[in-house]
Amino acid sequence: MTLIHEPSIPETKVVGQSMERVDARAKVTGEAYYPGDISATNQLWMKILFAERPHARIARIDTAKAEAFPGVLAVFTAKDVPVNEYGLQVPDQPVLCGPGSDKPGADVVRFVGDQVALVVAESEEIAAKALELIEVDYEDLPIVTDPRLAMQPGAVLIHPERGETNLCVHDKIRKGNLEAGFNQADVIVEGEYQVPYQEHAYLQPEAGFAYIDEEGRVTVQVAGQWAHTDRDQIAHALNLTKDQVRVIYPAIGGAFGGREDMSVQIVLALAAWRLSQRGINRPVKIIWSRRESIIGHCKRHPMYIKARWGAKRDGRLVAAEMEIIADAGAYMYTSNKVLGNATITCTGPYSIPNVKIDTYGVYTNNLPTGAFRGFGAPQGNYAAEMQMNKLAEVLKMDIVELRVRNALKEGDTLGVGTTPPGGVTIQQVIISAAEKAGWQKTSHGWIAPQQPKPSQSHLKRGIGFAAGFKNVGFSFGYQENCWARIELHGKTEIERAILYHAGAEVGQGTHTVMIQMAAEALGIEADKVTLITSDTARMGNSGSASASRMTFMAGNAIRQAAKTALERWKLEDRPAIGEEKYLAPPTTPFDKDTGYSMPNFAYAYAAQAVEVEVDTETGVVRLIKVVSVDDVGKAINPRLVEGQIEGAIAQAQGYALMENFIMRDGRVLTDQLSTYLIPTVLDVPQEVIPVILEIPDDRGPWGARGVGEPPFLPLAPAILAAIHDATGVWLHEIPVTPERMWKALSTVK
């Protein structure tokens, strides 16, 4: 790991140190409790009946045989849900599909993972057998699974109750004069790209444990990313007040954005609540199988992208036109936010004076698509970087040289017409990555390093490069906020500090850096800080563990709370308490006609150089080396930053080369990890070189930006550039499976 510091960053006592993760020992020894580990002697088990068909109306549900099955305590259907709707952005999804609900359209299933009925029984085996006894009469409806067809007039409507179109998102940007821009261009490059689904493949599938607590609250212990919105959606669906619902996060077995949306939270709460009304006060537990997890929850958005870019002979970009059509699947989930990010990033971190972008999100009968690491930026950035590498080839210009000439600088405007806040560092990031990977700067520009020749003639080596940028925090007019509370205990000296914060620990080390930041702000040792977290009954809303936001937002909230607590400590309050809500700088939504906006309050920047080896006989692509440079502002814990970079690269490698999620006619064909392949330790690159730049964002805590998502962004286009360098073949669709690579090579032989 290499850290490159800016001279203006002061050295600190706790912040900036690679402190051991506070949860590491419990997790590696098995002492940590995940939702599936929580049990009670009198617990009940729940199983869910999934629709298993992509589009149908439920005419009848008969649960009598299941209810009569020995060991079954209850069967719940749509009629048991007081307010049968939910959705993080739009409440367009029924909690349970079927007759008996007053929500229009709730009797229709729209994808194979729609939930139809719940069985609660003495054991998981009994509940599974009882599911088979539920009789459901379906009237199959026509399906539409291609978003390009679904957005056409006359297409089958997924939500006819919501209007006469399947279009659920349309973002557009109009900057400058596109026609005039292309008239100035000496070269124009066009491309059509297709990016796939990606399965989150959490270490632990969805699981949870629900009961009525000692205060009479419906309590759910579950893995999620935003405890307070989980609580709010449960309360809405059960028609309860928020203080009647409690959500607690134990250890979380991975998230990557997918746990922002509901899976088992509401149905667990429903079961425990309805049972208590019948005088049955026993906890209810559920653990999804891997197949249930794959068919029952959201995926990364597949997209079809058309691009047309123009440049002058000297490499200066003058115009970019983009069309993105994204498959939203059966329900909105976070498609509107994901596609907003895709819209911003699809022209890359470059200064382009004339831009036209149209981004469409379309309902289909496929699995819903939602948040996934990068949140739309991997898809948009992929197309932008492919266009840059193609332009470099046409212009006979080095791929780094082209990027350096066009990289955003202070004062340049994005496609939305405003300047990026927080310090624009993409040019430094690109140069650092190029130098670390062996590029040489000459009087004529940048020159790529020569690749060693493989030992066998059927092996070809190549090098590629890509860059990217991503917002930190929520955006588009949402008032970002984060709550923290600190209590200081002791007599004359601070003997103990208690930090309350609801931010989720989803594997990234956020709880460790919270303790480091609290200790730094208070001027005490980290071992004097106790963290109490992720319980909606004990703390305020701290926002989601997503959008690379938690360090930035939590750090600022903790600093404010620490300042208040120290002021009260000086006044001899005991315990001295500081409770604060940090409000991020404001943002604005897209103008509906032009896209003009200040959509984000902070950005982080990344660039990567990769070396690949292509076996022309088998089509296998091996990732040999990755140099990843990320400007994180300030590495609160450098070792954790390094882990985030390495993890992002492994996950992005799967996206680029291996993870071939297949749906056909609305049904999932790769519904097990035996058919949906993800990288193992034998697949990851031979060498990963993380380079951490620390160029501070003045508004971030100790200058910190964010790191969770940016290292994911450049890898796929960098790999495809390296494949082209090795073989002369351009591929436009990922993942580059051996079969796809071999076929592409066959066409040029």
C-alpha cells in the first residue's frame, strides 16, 4: 500500500492510524451474532411462498390445508396486511400479493420473487411442508422482459394502476449546443454497450428474528443498511406509529447496497405482531436459502447504452450524446436515484462543453433492480471510459494522455452545468496511477509501458487504463443529515466516552473509524470510547451505510457532538452530553428540461491501470496486476481503506469477467452459486497495488471524502482496454466470459 499525502494534512493521534477493527476478533472467532444466529428456546419459524411466475393475477388462495397441518400456528396472506404497500422511493410493491387487500393491483404478481403467503410453524421443516399445501389459482398474464420493448407504446403494462406507461424514470441533460459541438469535431466515435445484472451474493442471505419487546414494540433484528427507514416502512405497512416499531442490527453479513431495500423485515414484523394479537407471544425466525435470496431480492441494473462522442484532432472533447435504457424490473426500489448517478457519470470526469443525455428507467417483469456498490456509476462510467479508449485509438493518442488533456479542473462544469464541489482532483489521480503503472511523461506526452511477452504464443498480454468519479452522500435535493450523541463520564478526567450512532457496520469497518474519529475529536485514547449502535429505540437517524457517505457524514456529526460534550464538560456537567445532527451542504434536483443542478455536495475520484493475459485458445482472461489510485481526502484508517480498495477490485472483477446472471422469460436460470460464479481467492489478481491519495475536502471530517464505491468504477473498462491492447478486439458487453472472449477472437481470425 502506498499513501501519498498533501503537505497541508496535519498529523493526528488516532485518525490516520491503522487501528485493529473493533469487530474483527468476534467475527473471526465466531462469537459475533448475525441475524441467522439469533435463537430462543420458544421460537417459531417462518417460510414464504414466492410467486415463482413473472406475471399473473391471483384469483384464489386457499390456506385451509396448510393451517390444519400439525405444527402450523398461522398462515398470513394479503388480507392480513393493514397497509399493503412499501418501497424506499415509491410505495409500488405489495407486502403480500393476493386478494383481500384494498391496494389497487395487489392481487397481481409482477416477478417470480413476489411474496404471496407466510407460514409460521414450530420448525422450519414443518413450515416448508405446509407451504406446499397452500392452493393458489393464478391467471397468467402477458409478460415483457426487454426494457427497450417495454417502453414502447402498446407494451404490456406492469402497473396499469399507476398510469399508461412502463416508463418510471426519465432524466435528461442538455448542455451547450450538441449540433455545433459535433460540427467542430474532427473525429466522432460511436458505441453501443450492454452491462449486466449483478447479484450481491452476501456472505449471509437474508435472515431475521422478530418479537414483541418488553415495551410492547414490534421488534425486528435483521441485517440492513438504514435501520430507521426499515422501521418507517414496517410502521407504514402495519399502520403503526414509528415508536411502536423497533429495528436492531446485529452483525451484518455483507450488504453492497442490496440491503437498503426490504426483504424479510416487514413480513417478520407482520407475523410477530399478528401472533401477539392472538395471544401468542413467541419470537419468529427466518433464514432464506441462497436460491430464495437470489430470486427474492434486487440486483444491479442491466443497461443498454448508446454513445456518440466527438473530439478535436488534439484530443479535446467537444460533444457527447448518450442514451441509457435501464431495466428497473417489477418495482421502483431505488431506480430513480441509481439512474440519476448513471446520468451524471456517463460522460466521465471530463470537461465536455456540449452534452445531451437521456436516461430511461423501465418497468419489466424481471427481478427488481436497486442499489449496488457504485449506485449507477459503474454502468455510466463504463460507457464513458470505453468511449475514451476508442477515441484514443482513432486519434492515435495514448489513453492516459487523452485523459489528462480532458480531466476536470477547478472551475470546469459537469454535464449538469455546475462545478464539482470539494476540490477537483481527478487529474492528480490519473497522473499518479499512470506513473505507478509505468507510464512515462515525455515532451510529446505520456507513453505506456511495454508489456513482457508471455512464454507461450497463444497467450497475449495487454495493459489498459480507466478513471472515474462518484458522489459522496445522498443527493438531488435531499437534505443529507446524520445524528450522533456522545456522553462523557468521569470526575476530573474523561474516564469513558459513550458514542451512540445508528450507522450500520456492513463489513467496511465503519464502527472502527467512528471510534477513531470520536477519540480524536475528544482528545482521548480509542480504548476509552464505547460504541452503542444500530437500535432505533436508543438513537436518532444516522442515514444509510451507502453512497460512500458514512465516514463523511458520521465524522462530521461526531465532531459536532464531541464539541458540544466538551463544552459541557468544562461547565462540569456529569455526564457531559453532546447530541447533534449534522446537515450536509444543500443539493438541488435536475431541472426537468436541462438537467441543470448542483446534485451532490462531495465527490471522490479513482483511476486504475490493469494488466491482463488472454488465452486465445480457450478465451480465458486472467487479471495479472491492478494499480488503483483513490483520492480519499484523508485515510482515517489506512488499512481499512486498503481493504475497501481490494474488495472493490475483486467484486468489479466478477462483474467484468465472471458473473453471468441469466434471466429468460422472467425466470432466473442462475439461481444458485453453483451456476452463478463469483471470484474466489484463486481468481483475484496476482498483484493489487493500492495507492491512497490524501487531498483533503475541506468540508469532510479531517478532510475525508469516501472510498467504498470509487475503486469499483474503473476496473471493467480498464480490463476491456487491456484485452483490446492484447488482442486487437473490442468487446462491448460484459462479463467477458471465456465463451464470449473466444467467439470474439474467432471473428477476427
